[in-house]
Amino acid sequence: MIDKARYDHVKEKERLIEAEEERLKVTSASPKESVNEYLESKNSTPLKTGCMLCELLRRPELCYDDITEIEKRSREGRKEDSKETSQIPELSDEIKEQVEISVKYEGYIRQQRQTVAQFKKLERKKLPPDLNYSEIGNISKEGREKLDKIKPESLGQASRITGVSPADIGVLAIYLKAKGLDR
């Protein structure tokens, strides 16, 4: 749907973002005086030991440009070894912003992906159309009534019914497994 030049631009942008995220995971900042002075000027806790740049970027008071400054200060006076010969990359503001968002919200993004995966798993668990909810113990009265009335096709659909609690869904999943109905 998009032309090759635009597609290539998007792929290159993705590559640069991923490469920078990986670089921040393996590059550390030293607890040097100049680094700690900078951190204190940003109302951030000084370092007592070395710290990966990605960990510093997760601090709410620091931004990508702060990390670049910390990296420069951390490298000052350091004898370059084979690991440290790479230069700090020149990146566009757009890429810096995306890297910052990805690093800062990595935990939330991972949690959302897990939620989506669980949701998809529930959608695949089909419920028999003739399932008698009244014979399943430990489902709340309201949940049982709603399930009997709506007759959901899957556990995912059942989980979206108002009045059917997550505990009801758990009981229903255990029941289906015990009866060999968890297809």
C-alpha cells in the first residue's frame, strides 16, 4: 500500500530504534563525580555503582538527552577499550523520543502484551452450547444467571459479560478442564 521508499524509511527507523534500545541495555554509566553532579542537578539519585543507561532512562526525571550527557560524562578520561570505542549515535528527535517511550514504558507494554495473549487464549476456549451452569458450584448467583441467559460461545466472551466475575471465569475454566471440555 505504501511506496518502497517510505517502507524502507519505516524499516530503517525501526532498526535504529531497536539498535539504540539494545545499546542502552549494554552501556553503563560510572558513578563519577561529574555524573553524580549532573544527576543531582536533575533531582535524581546519584550512582553508587555502575548502572546501565536503560535503567537511568527509566527514571521519570530523566530524558534521552540527559542519558546522552551522562554517557559523555561517564566516558570522560576513560581509556577507550574495545567495548567502548563506539560513538554515541546521532539520532533524530523522533527516534530519540520513540526510544525513550519504549524504555520508560517497557514494563507496561510487556504487561499489555501478556493481557492480550491471555485474552486470545480465553477466546480459543469454546464453551459447549448446552452447558448447564447451574450444576457448576462456586459460580456467583448473578454470574450463573447471566451465563444461562447469554450462553457465551467462549470463555473470552463470558469474561466480558457484566456480572460475571474473574473468579467465575476461573471456576468455569477449572470445571471445563476437569470434565475434559477445555478444547
